[in-house]
Amino acid sequence: MIKTILICGGILIATVPVLGFDPPTPVQRVNALGPIDGLPMVLQRAFALDLDFAPIPNPGRDDWLTAHPEPGQSFDQFRRAQPNRPDQKRRIIYLQPLGIFPEKQSPSTEMLRQYAGSFFQMDVKVLPHTGIEAGDFTRRTNRFTSRPQILTSDVLRWLQRRLPEDAFCLLGITMEDLYPEPSWNFVFGQASLRERVGVYSFARYDPVFYGETRRKDYETLLLRRSAKVLTHETAHMFALTHCIYFQCVMNGSNHLQESDGRPMHLCPVCLRKLQWSVGFDVVKHYEELNRFCQHAGFKDEALWIVRRLKKIREDISK
């Protein structure tokens, strides 16, 4: 049996009780980051807890942390857990498209590859598209949407058998809707972290899924949502858990509005975890993301990155 984790929201058919969540205090946020005095100056500036990073607010009634209170994961806890890390043998992120990606109705797999490469500063490869029927996955019709869905545990087992030898992780991406078990309405994604496989769906990021009319900029919106979930779910493969400290791409989400509300970037705590794991140049990470965001039309995120880079560079030059 594959031990898995639900990695990006989803809703139980049964009513979810309101359990409550208290945002961390400033001291708790500082402790989660850990001491940074001994790090190179560029990393000290990149991890600085300044006003570029807003603390996580109190969740709304239907938000992730109301239904799923989480303890948080400090940098020290992350490191002591001995997570999977890229090495000379396992160093490539693979994306496996499953099913049909209709033109102008789906995110570009090439653009997703480029974004993931910039974000993680690793080689990212897209495998040939594979039909859904290849995996003989369990299917059902969702009783609320009347749309077909695929059982995620079947996909994870199928991916595990196809994990390339040089893969750090293998991630199935699809326009098919997903569910993790009969009691769930849907799930955005699911992963088996130790086995380094995961699957997630972009189906619910298209306005048409909800019967809405596509706006003129819907292709940019679809790419933005898909790029965001791609990096969120892939970061789980590095053993980053949901962030409870700041507004961060690693915040959990229980619905589309909550997912849209989180930023595309990592907070200092999560950035420190990923940088420690991969060992990338944090300035290059931001520079390449900025070029992508400028090209893709993610203007607000590009402005945030430019501001962040300016602070890092100014302090280094002093």
C-alpha cells in the first residue's frame, strides 16, 4: 500500500466541522525560519522576514485551515526529517501528461515545464502524452457536476511503476477531474512523497468547468492557476508541508477562491527549505521567474519579484 497525502485541497461530501486555527505569533514565525546569521549575505537578505511577506490571516469558515488545522513545519523540523533531495542520480523532475489537453482549453505543457525549471532550478522534462485508458484507472461520475473523475490511488500506483531511474520525482498532470476515495467530492491532487510520485488536475482551473464564460484573459488565468498548483504540488515532493506562517504558494486551499488568493512565490521559511534541498542560486531563481512572469503576463508577480531582487542586490552591494 502506498502511503499518500492529499496535497491541494478537496472537499468531503460530508459536512466538515469548524475546528479553529490561531495564526502563529511573530516569535513563532521567527522560530520557524531559524537562525540565519551564519548564512551568506545573499541568503540572509533573501530569507529576511520583511514587509514583502504578509503573515497568514485568520481563515474563513470554508477555508483550508478551518477544516484542517495544521501544526506547521519549521525549517529545523524539515531538515531533521531527512527529506528526499536531488542528487547526481536522481536529479530530473518529470511531468507525465495524462489524457487530452485540448488546444486553447488547457495550459501549455511547454510553458509549465519552463516555469517549473525556473522555480526549482532543476531540469524538467515532459514525457509523451498518454491516454487515460492506458492505466485502466477506476472511474466514476461525480454526482454534483455529472462529470467523469479518476481515482488518484490508481494513478499513483501506475506512475510508481514508470518512475525513470534519473527522476527526482514523476508528476502526472491531467485535465481530468480527480477523487481520492468515495467519500470525497473531489481533490486537486494527491502524492506519495517517499515514492516520489504525484498527480494533480487542472480541470477546475478553467472557468468553463463552473459554467462560467471565459474572459478575454482566460488563457493567462488558466496558465497562472496551473503554474501555481504545479509548483505547490511539486514542492510537496521535496517534503515541504503546507505553510501556516505567511501568505505563500504553499498555503493549503479548500476551494478555488482560496487558491487564487495565495501568491505564486514562497515565503522565507519555505524558500529556505527548498534552497537547502536543491542548493540553487536564489538570485537566479528570482531572475528566471521574473523573465517568465513578464513573458506570461503575470504582471503583479513580476513587480513583486523585481522589488525583492532590488532589496537583495542593494543590501549585498553595501
